[in-house]
Amino acid sequence: MFELLTERFSGIVEKLKRVKRLDEKTVEEALKDIRRALIEADVNIEVIKSFLDDLKQKLVGQEVIKGLNAGETVIKLIYDEVLNILGEEAPLQRSEKPPTVIMLVGLQGTGKTTTAGKLAKWLKSKGYKVGLVSTDVRRPAAGKQLCTLAKTIDVPCFIDEEEKDAVRLTEKVIQKAKEAGLSHIILDTAGRLHIDQELMDELVHIKEKVNPSEILYVADAMQGQDAISTAEEFHNRVGLTGVILTKLDGDAKGGIALSVRKVIGVPIKFIGVGEKIEDFQQFHPDRIAQRILGLGDIQTLLEKMQTAIDEKKAEEMAKRVMNAEFTLDDLKQQLQMIRNLGPLENVLKMIPGLGSKIKDLKVDEKQFIRIEAIINSMTPEERANPHIINGSRKRRIARGSGTTIMDVNRVLKQYKEMKKMMKKMKKSGKMKLPFNMPNLPF
């Protein structure tokens, strides 16, 4: 996500960190670099022009901000301007009288039905009672796909395969959803391969009947500026309240995220960052601005950790670590916690200062599996007391895990080094973290 923008802006930021004076030459060079970066990232031309004009106006005659040096001052102003383009955080609007109806619109192939399921799961995680509704009367498979998704996240799904009028169908299923006592109803409307009058008329009539609190356009980030042009047409006809960007994990450029709000005038509310149903995030402009500038995204990382890591297990492990009682079972638990955070290279990119430095890093996730397999092939006694593992035991463990004796030796060596480090930290009194992450296998 934003690999190209992050790489270019990180280079600009690194160059600016070395700047001693905030003079005209520094400003001009920074603006040229930024213009080049934004053009390469497929940002809308008018947005680029506005961004550079506003930034230049702020930089010309700018005094160094107290507490910052010249380069940091420019970085701070660039960050503020990126944040200005992305806009303020826009939470979902709610109806005063339940249920709150959220209408998803867009073309076929943008991931609209999958997004409906992801949004339902996200709302459910916040404690809301959510239902899914399909209004597509031309593609029965769309309704069945939606209900399959609903089943996986345990939320009700409402379809009517007999009704062939989309507006009447919507009225019927909305009534059923109301009777179910739901707080939120998500409408997965019909899509087309391209915009046509029939589709727009249908959406307008549905809007008039159900009066949705939100009309969110689902845009495929991979389509770049084409997606924005299409969104404009939807906005002109049905009046969008926000945008959901899908497939952002596969969009290395990220230009659409910097263009949507300025061009259409509506905020980005959510982003899809993977194929799994949980790969869905609320759009936080400040965090995205930090990522784009290569400054990391520590808030999202902490949220992922809170979701993925069992707090009770972490506390128990922390006590054992503090007492230097760290076992191979603890190492296995740590590896599982790390894997629960998602692809490791994506996690590392959220750490401030690392994003731009690991663009070509490929983490061999199979190493985690191998280590776990080796530990699983040990007896409980061996996991608690690795010093008893002799040559014959190593051969048995290697056979049982499908690895080599060399692999077993490597895991045991890493474990010994970690335990030795923990003992040193305990003696020095520097062990303050709840638990220490193991040496990562890459």
C-alpha cells in the first residue's frame, strides 16, 4: 500500500533532514521532488497543482518552527498539506431512528459484495446488530454470495429471489430487517460493467424509498483516476456521502487516495487492505499521511496487536520472561502471536523509520512454520528443558518435523541466545517490555 509514494516521499524526507537552512533553493528542490513523486503516483493533475501552490505559499518566507530544524520544518509543512488533501476523519453517520441504512454503490468487479461483508463484520465488532441485504434482481448469484459471506460472520442476510423489481425487493427486505430489530442494514446494490441510465434510475428510486444515512461508493484502487471519474458520475446522480477504497494492498501508487476528496468532495471512510474478511480498516487521514511520508503507523500496529494478542497469555508470558523462565513453548506462542498480526513485511512497514528501508524485504513465513513444527515434535519435557536434547533426540525431532538436524540446532541456538539475553536484562534491571519479540527468521 502506497509503496511508490512512500519510497519517493521517504527519499525527500531523508534529504530534508540534512538541510541546515530554509532558503529558496531548498524550497524549490523540495517542490520539484514532490511534483515528480505525485505525478508518478498517478495523483490527479489539478490536485497536484493545488497541493504545490498551497505548499509553496506556506514555505516562502517561512521561519523555522520552534523546536525543529530547517528540514524538519519543511517535513512538518508537507505533512500538514498531505493531511489537508486527505481531509478530516469522517465517521459513519447514524439514523436517529434505527435501523441505520448504508447503501453501497459501484460497478461490477470492484469488490462491492465482499466489502458489504467486511463492513458488516467491522460494525459487528463494534457491538452493533447488523444485517445484509441484496437488491440485485438480475444476478441471483450476487445474493447467494452475500448470504454465504453473512454466514461466515454470523449476521442475518435478506434476499428475495422471487421479486424481480429492485425497488419493491428493497422495500420488502428492509421491512424484514426492521422486524429483526437490527441497528444497521447494509444494502448491496446491483452493479454494471459500465454506467447506464437504467442502473442510475434504479439507484435513485431505491434511495428515495429507504432514505439511507450513507451512500458509499466502492472504488477499486487499482483503477486509479478512472475510478474517480466513475465516482463523479455516481455522485452527480445519487449524492455520495463517502468512498470505500478496495484492493489498496495491491495499489503501489496510491494516487487515488490523494485525489478522491479534492476531486469529488466526499471523504474516504474505509479501506480494504487484503482478501480476508478482516482486512478492512476505518480510514484515518493522519495515519495514512504518516505512512505516505515513511513515518510509520504505530497506532494501527498497536490496534492490530490488541486484536491479535491474547492479553492474559501475554501477561503470563511476561512473568515467566521476567523470572528468566522462558521455555520453547513460550517461543512458539510468540511466533503464533506475530503471525496473527498478518504478513510480517506489512507489520514492519508500520514501524516508524522502517517503511522505506524494507521495500524489497521478503519475509519467509515458512520459517515460522518450520520452527513451530520443530517445537511441536519435541516432548513436553524437552520443550521445558532443552538441555536434555542430545543427538538421538535431535534426529527424532528432525524426522518428526520434516526438517534437518541443522534446522533443529539453529532453533535451539536461537532459543539459548534469547534466554541468555533475558538473563542479562533481568540482572541489569532493563527488562521493561511485557514480552520480548524473538529473533525474526529472515
